[in-house]
Amino acid sequence: MSNESATIVQKLWNFCNVLRDDGVSYGDYVEQLTYLLFLKLADEQSKLPTNTSTKIPAGLDWESLTKESGAALENQYVKTLRELSKEKGLLGVIFRKSQNRIQTPAHLQRLIKLIDAENWSAMDADIKGTIYEGLLQKNAEDTKSGAGQYFTPRPLIKAIVAVMQPKPMKTICDPACGTGGFFLAAHEYISENYGITMPWEQKDFLRFHTFAGTDIVDNVVRLCVMNLYLHGIDGEESPIKTNDSLGKDPGDRYDIVLTNPPFGSKSSVTITTDGEKRSSTSHTYERDDFWATTSNKQFNFLQHIKTILKEDGRAAVVLPDNVLFERGAGETIRRQLLKLFDVHTLLRLPTGIFYAQGVKANVLFFDKRPAREEPWTQKLWIYDLRTNKRFTLKTNPLRESDLQDFVNVYNPENRHKRVETERFHAFSYEELTKREHANLDIFWLKEDSLEDIADLPTPDILAAEITQNLQTALKLFQNIQTELGKNT
């Protein structure tokens, strides 16, 4: 983060600490910034030499707020949010269901003055976006708010995008997009690698047609849309929808899918192929395009992703460990995926990098191929970034340099010419399918003995890892019990 960005982030965040005394949470504060930043940017753009037409109706714009104070300001702000929520397109998405969470007019006026003091249009998209990303990251660090559930570590996202190498005129989808981290990294990659030589058609496609995302939480969608807007990704209609991605096959197909679906064992509703929602105790999605019916969210997202990929489309998806070894529907899905898709790379992630402590996760890379009799997966290359790796969110966070070796050995220029290393091994299709239940939870490195107690993870991380292991063991026993019940 540049000094300019860091200074503005800290200035805005310090004011958030004042608002917390009024009961305004981190999430609510970032949400209010979303509204006000959008209004300020629209106002600045309308005054640029290009005289860009504002999307904000008269009387609901930035000037209508800056000229008021006290109770009149509060009333004007409430009116602005209410009326803009009725607008169509991207504007309506940003202000949908918006409410004023700042109950003290003096504090609202102070925040407006802080934003008004900056010339946001004079900043490039990277600076504006970095400021907003910095606020979102501070929001995610407030683990009690649960914000971290949709915040994927940015170094991990950048490494995934670096090996996927997105190109102009290719569509990119994230069916669990959160605040849009994968979109921003892909946009940055394309801009840096092709920006100078891109003709206007490609620039237009990048801005308006490249990205498509879905998230089930309306507030998160709002944050994502604003995040994209600050990075120069726009459109008359929002590229991000509020919806349950797993509900049905959307019909659209994409060149690339990049996603970190929410971790959790259950879905809250049953949704059938006709799209009808029904309350149910089974908590499953019954879809004709799925290989197996299961209540496991991650398996359902994996099946959804294989559906929405174009032929020769590519996917990178963050998944918890249980997806690698869970029996029953899990085995069915793994075997189908290995046979019908080219499942070529698995990155085993270390613990301590997510805001939910103790999470054991991986990144699975696979490509969609046309139908044929022979299995498409030839070799699964596994990179172990977990064994003997210790990370924490504050004292030893994951950095881009920690993933550079993975990016190098992945060999994105030609992944068919790879070389095994201590942490990077290949396993043939025959080896994988002969393993009991097609278990992909493969490791070969051994943990070094921890001679110094100072090397141990902190107690909260240890407790979280123990809890995670116990939950995984319980899930396995439940699966065995279910299988035994079927055989009696």
C-alpha cells in the first residue's frame, strides 16, 4: 500500500473508532463509506473536463449533502439513500436496502468533510481501490464481526491469478464473489500485461463484459460492486448479482472460474431443478447436472463450477480438506471429476492464513474438456505449502514471496513441462483412483520436531486446529454410520 493510500485509510479508519462509541460496527461503517464515496466520485466526474454525465438525480447528489448540517443533513441523507435504492442498474445495487447507520448528525457531517477533502478523481484506480481494499481488510480483521468469512488472503489470490494468466476477451466468473478480490487481481493482471497494446474493443470488454459474480449476502454484493466501480469496472447493469449460486444451472458459461466458496457443512434450503425453494430437513440441492446429491456446500459448489465452465474452460477453487477424502457422495464426485476433467494441480495451504483460525484448505486447479472415453486427468501435481510452515494473521502473515516458488514450479507458460521438487510431486491417474475412496489427501513431507516451545502456534490457533480435526473426525464417523445403515 502506498504512503498516500495508507494515510487516507488510517484517517478514515480512525474516525470509525469514534463512531464505534455510537454503536456503528466496522461493517456498517464501510457500508456507509460505500454510499458516500460513490456520491463524491459521481460529483467529481460530472465536473471533469470530459463532463461525464452523473448517474445521480438532482437533489440526491453530493452537493445536496455538503450544504446541509444538523437535523437537515440527517434528513437529506435518509432521503438520498431511500430514493437511490429505487434506481435501476448498478446504482440501485449499491443503494439497495440502504439505511443510515450514523445516528449523530455531527458525526455524519464530519465523515462527509473527510471524504470531501480528498480529490478522488485525481487518484488512479489503483490508489482508490487500494484505499477501499485497506478498509475492507481492516473490516475482515475484526473477527468478531464475522467479516473474515468472505476475505481471501490477497497474496493467495494474486498467486492464483498469476498461474491462471487471464487474457483479454475471456469471461471470468466467481459464484461466491465476496468483495471481489479475484476480479480485482484478474483486472490488474490483464491491465498490466496487455493494457498498452489492447485495442478499444478489448478495453471495452474488460470494463463491461469480463466479470460476472454472485453472492448470497446482499451487503457483500454492495461492497463488491463499489469495489469494482473504484477500480474502473462498470456497466449499466451490475455484473454482480445477489442470489444463491447453487439454486440452479444459470445457463451462462465462462472461460475462467476463480472462487473461494464459503466453508460450512450444510445448506439452508432445498432447491429443486425448477428453481422452487422448499423448506427441508435434508438440506440438499437436487440438480440434474450434479453427479451426486449431498448437503455439503463445498461439493455442491464444485459440481456447480464444473457446470458453468465452457469447454476448455479453467477453474481454480479454494476447498477445505474434507473435499479431498470424504466418502459417499464425495468419492463419486472426485472420481467423476478426475475422469471427465483434467485435474492437474493441488496446492495444500498452510493454516493461519484465514480469519477463521484452524482452517485447513487447498486450491484445486482443473480444466474442462470435451467428452471422451479415456480419463482426462493424467497427472495430479500436488504442492505442499503446509508441512513445516507457520503463519499467523498479524505477526507472520502470508506474503507474495511465500507463494513465489509455487508459481515458479507450476510453470504457467507450459504446465506440461514440470519438474518434481521436495514440495512438488506428481501422482498418476491410476495411483489416484486406486487409493481407497479416491482419497486425494496426499502428503509425503514430515513435520520437524518443535524443540523450542516458542515455535508452537498460539493457543487460540492450536485450539482451533484441534476443534477442526475433531469436527472432521466426527464427520467421517457419521459417514461410516450412514454407510453401515444402508447395508443393514
